[in-house]
Amino acid sequence: QVQLVESGGGLVQAGGSLRLSCAASGRALISLRMAWFRQAPGKEREFVATIDWSGGNTYYADSVKGRFTISRDNAKNTVYLQMNSLKLEDTAVYYCAARSGLGHTPRIAMDEYDYWGQGTQVTVSS
């Protein structure tokens, strides 16, 4: 079993930045592909970014490309999502997700991930 705990959410003005963290336990992070998803009020959960086990391959949703950066520190068992130039439409609950596997193919569907955190709220104000 893998436990994921997100942190770093909060209230930020449009144009500002936040860094989310996802701490993993129960299994070495190096064996996992990690991802961030988000769910805005009244909308379905959507893919944001994913990173392979090595950190060498990343993939982003078009809506966040160039503004968000996913990274990982396997020694600390932690994955990060640096969010810059935040927009009102980035307001959502952000979820960390994990799946076993050492492949490099991006995985962007929710059902491809086995483990989920409880989420952290990000609110962008004008």
C-alpha cells in the first residue's frame, strides 16, 4: 500500500505562485510514476501533470504547460508541483496520484492510477 499526503495549498492572487508537495509512504517513490490531477467545483477531475520514476520524463496538460512544473525527490519520497502565473481557472482541489511502473509512457487517465491522496485546496483570487 502507498499513502500519499498533499500539502502546500492555499489562497493566492492571480499571477502568483504556489508549490504543492506530495509525501509518499509505504513504498519507495522510485518505483512509482506520479501525477497531479485537479477537480474544480462542479467539474470532473482532470489531469494536470505526470512524471516518470526517474524524473527525466514529464508531461503536462495544455492548460498548464509553461506555467506548472512537476518534479520529484526520490530520496525524500516527495513529488512537487510548482505553479506559477496562476489564473482564476486554476482554482481546484489538487490530488496527488501514483501507480507502479518504470515505463516512460505518460499516463493521463484517472483509472491508470492506483493510489490517491486526500487533496489540497488551491484558490486563486482576482
